[in-house]
Amino acid sequence: MVSSVDTYNSRLRRPFGMKLANPAPLGLTGFALTTWMLSMVNAGWFGGAAVPMVLATAFAFGGTAQFAAGLMEMPRGNTFGFVAFCAYGAFWWAFALFVQFFHTGVPAQFVGWWLAAWGVFSLMMWFGSMAANRVLQMVFLALWITFFLLAASDLFGMANLKMYGGYGGLITAVLAFYLASAEVINETHGRTILPIGAPQAPQIQGLRQAA
């Protein structure tokens, strides 16, 4: 006869499966909401008095929540999601720290080169997204265009380009919000309600849903 202690010990040793939550909607929402807030300022809807709210959102949501989502992509084996969420989470931390503490005396052209470098990174990620769903491709397309518009504004002193970059950011945010919504709603209902376009590479986990 097997004792209750032996039964308990066997249960402890018994392997069990655990489904990991999809962190992509968290990362996408952190990215989208923070991008929307900053882009309203860049587009000229609000002035400098609104920036402190942007910085708070960048620290807490765009930075911390998005970076955490990136770390959660690691055990899922999703290199794309890990790099994207951690990189843009770090971007928002860097942006908030720069504006709050370190911006004094930095030439606008140098800021423009920084934004251009992020445009290059986003362009690289856009090429990577070609294997993912269609909406994600559109997010990164709008994003690298936005970065280059904002970079050109600082590099060449053209204020209108900053406004256009602001509207590009608003489009980027709307697309990212839609993708986050689709990830949550489609998974919750177990069927496609919000289509996003079938991915070409199903191994890209967390940033996919079958259309």
C-alpha cells in the first residue's frame, strides 16, 4: 500500500504543463499609449506643459511595462518580440531621462542623429516583421518613417517635419493599439474577431494571430 506521504511526494515530482501568457498586448499597449501621448505634443495639439505627463507615462508604461514584456518573450523563444519590446522600452527610459535631466546644452543636430539611429533600427525591425502579421508590418513601417521625419526636423531645423512626425506617431500608435486589441480579443474568444493578416512565420510567437 502506498502511503499518503509517498503519494504526496510523487505528485510533487510529476511534471505539469503551464501555458505562458502572451506578453505582446502589454508591450504593444505600453508602446502605443506612450507614443500617442508624445505624438500629440509633436503634432502641436498640446504644448510643453503636457510633457511631464508624457515623461511619467514613458517611465512607467512605455519603459517599464514594455521592457518587462520583452523579458517575458525570452522563455517563449521569441527573439523578435524580446528585441523589439526591450529596445523600445529602453528607448522610452532614455527619452524620459534625457528630457528630465540631461537635455541642457545638447545640440539639436545631435538629437537628430539619435533619432535617425532609432529610425535605422526600426527599419531593420520592419524588415524582420515581414515574416509576421500584416498589421505588425504596418506598425514598423509607420514607425521608421516617423523616426526619420523627427530626425530630419532636428537635423535641418524644419519645424513642419516635427508636426508630420507627430502625425506619423499617431498613426503608429493607432496601429499598435489595434494589434494589441486583436491579440487580447482573438485569444480570449478563441477565434478571429479582429483580423491582422496571417503571419508568414508562425514561430514568431506573441506578435501573431491567424487572420
